[in-house]
Amino acid sequence: MIDRTELLGVATELSLSPDVVEKDYVLGWLLAGIYAHPELAGTLVFKGGTCLKKCYFETYRFSEDLDFTLTVPTSLNESFLRKAFGEVAEWIYDAVGIEIAVDAMRFDIYQNRRGKESCQGRIYYNGPLRRTATSLPRVKLDLTADELIVLTPVDRPVGHPYSDTPSEGIFARCYPYVELMGEKIRALGERTRPRDLYDVISLYRNDQYRPEADELLEVLRKKCEYKNIAIPTVGALSSGLDELRHDWDAMLGHQLPSLPPFDSFWSALPVVLTWLMTGAIGLHPTALPVAPGERLFNPALGSFRTAGVARASHLEIIRFAASNRLCVDLRYGGEVRRIEPYSLRRTTDGNILLYAIRSHDGELRSYRTDRIQGAQATNQTFVPRFSIELTPSGGGAISPVVRTSTPRAPYRSSTRRTPGTTYIYQCPYCSKKFRRNKPSSRLNQHKTGYGSSCSGRTGYLIDTIY
């Protein structure tokens, strides 16, 4: 498990609450445990906003729930789910030391509006921020068998930009991209919530991965027919406009470093729905010209820190702002300049340049990233004059991961436990270090280096020696 210092550092970099970042961290390991479980891996298909964040677009809104469709309806059973997720909890503790309160887990089976069974689960955890037993945060699970899966699920890598990412990676079985987009448009028509509007517009704006309109429309038609609802139109959605506007900040503000104005998303909806029905995209801005010797630079989230890039946290904020069409207040050369961010380019001499337009005069400028002194996403929107190359996926095509033929290790044997491995834990109170041959963060009362006694009960994993 990462230590508190790393988590607080990520929260500061992304301008988010530590609670939100801690939940994102725990979600990654929950997905790892589910994918490693021999029964759950073949039963649960990941979907929803958290799937978009964890498996497709790294610079995206943070989410709080895990939504799954069950391909085996008989798995929607409280005793099965309690047993299976109890095993997931044990696997996660063995792997990284995150404690899940197994006795407090809840799986409530209920009938949805269609009279079909669904389940809402609650999983309480104790992560890097370390809580008391009476104040544990939770992850909500939404499980349903009442869902039409149109396309074949795919295995995708899970974004987990933390230092304890397994060398083999984390994966999840999830909806293909086009089906996720169809599901989001269907959800917008059925319940008209701010997060669905945000997701629909954000997915459309990522033109590099935008599906063919007719392919998406076919998926959407099947999903709407299954739920017996009409394909959404602007007119039908306008009846919920006041509620959407009212709930915009309350439902999305804590999930984003900077909340875009509601009108910038609502006004884009007619364009999206027109494209969906006609395939007409309209005017599309061209890419910025590339200078001789320059090449596009857009690594994955967290890779800025390991790619020898100075001011990594500033660049992650800039990429978020670009994806959401927000101007950035850039501190550069001792001054603050408001810019429209477009692209990162690496030059032949190794420098990385941020290409942007100055908001006040419309002039194209480049800024050396190692000289950026600060960056803050604003609430001022802009209409792109060039195509935005700072994509939220950090480059790379949206394509499924092919499973290798290598058999999965027995579930109860953690992939992180290796013969001869030494785990080094540190007490958060006195900083004393402990070497273990098994991953266990529990500490007994111990002496400090000054002869006094420390009662710290839980240590943080700070190193692993293989």
C-alpha cells in the first residue's frame, strides 16, 4: 500500500480532495482483485463512469461507484457475493495491505423499476489515510443482470498511477468503448443526470476515438428498445434542464479539479445528437503545424513523473483543462498568462514545448515545460481554433487487450508475494522501519531510536526488495 505522503502529493497535484484520490486508489485494487477471482472475472462486466476513468480516459472525472453487468444471473445472490468479495478482500490485503471490513460488507438485493433483480453493495475500507473503525469510507457497487450487452466485452488495462502498480499491470473485463458511449446516451435519456451529460459530451469531443455514428446508433437503438424508451432528443431532455443545471455543481464539483460551466456542455448536446442521427460532424479544426524535428508528446497519466519531465503536476492539470475546453492560468517567467492549451511537442534537443494560444490576443505561443512555474485550470471556456492533441487517454489507441494463454495463478496466492521477497514497513508515528518476509502492515508496540516506546499499530509499505 502506498503511504499517506504519496497520496497527499497526488491530491495536491490534481487539486482534489485526499478522500477522492484514496478512493480512486482503492478502486484500482478492487478491480485487480475482481479480475483475479476465478468466478467473478467471468461473471462481472465493468461499465459506467468509473470504467471510463479507469480503463479508457485517465484525465477524466473521478468517480465513486463500481458498476457491473452480470452475465450469469444466478450470481446475483447475496451468499455468493459475500463469499466471493470476502475472498477478494483477503487477496487485496495479502497483495498490498488494504484492509476491507468483511463483516461490514452489505449486498442488498432489490427489484428495479422493471421488476427485475439488481443489487447494491457496500464495501468499507481502510486505506492510506488510515481511519478509525467507526469512520471507514465505502465503495458502492451497482450490480445488475437486467442489462442488454450488445457487443463482446473486452479486457482493458486499468489506469493506476501510483507507485505500487504491479509489474504485470491491472486489468478489467469491461464494455467496449462504443457500447459505453451508447450506454451513457441511453442513461442520459432515462434519468437525465449531470454526470451523464458530462460523459456524453466528453466522449464526443475525443474525436480521435469517436466511433462511427451509424455503429453507435445501432447499439443505442438496441439498448433503448430493451429498456422500452425512446432515443433521447434535445426536446425531451429539455424538460429536465432546470434540475440538471441545479445539480451540476453538487454532483460533479468534487470529482473534477475545476468544474466546467454547465452551459458549455448543454449547448454542445444538439451537435452530438445531430451527429448521431446524421453522421454530420460539421467544421473540424485542423492540427497545429509541426516544426521540423518536433514530434507529438502525450504520455500516460503519471508517466510525466517518470519520463524525465519537469513540472509534471502542471502538465497533468493542463491536459485536464484542454480535454474540458478550459483556459489555463499559466505562471511563466514570473507572470501569469491565460492560455488555450493545445499540444505538447518534444524537440530534437530534448525540450518539451507546450503550444497554446494567448487568450487576450489570439497569438500562438510555445512554452518550455521545464520553465513553467505553475498552472491552474479556470472556469473560462474556449472554442478550439486547432484540434486538441492533449487527449485524456495519454495517446494510444482504444483497443482491447488480448489475454495471454498463460494460466492465472491460484487465486489465494497473491501475485505480489514472491519467495525471497522482503517487505519494508515504516511506522507513521516514529518512522521506525520493519523488515518482513510477508506483506503485513500490523505492528506491535516497539521502541523508538530514542529509547521511548511507540504504540503505532499499522505501518506503511515503503519498499519491496526482490
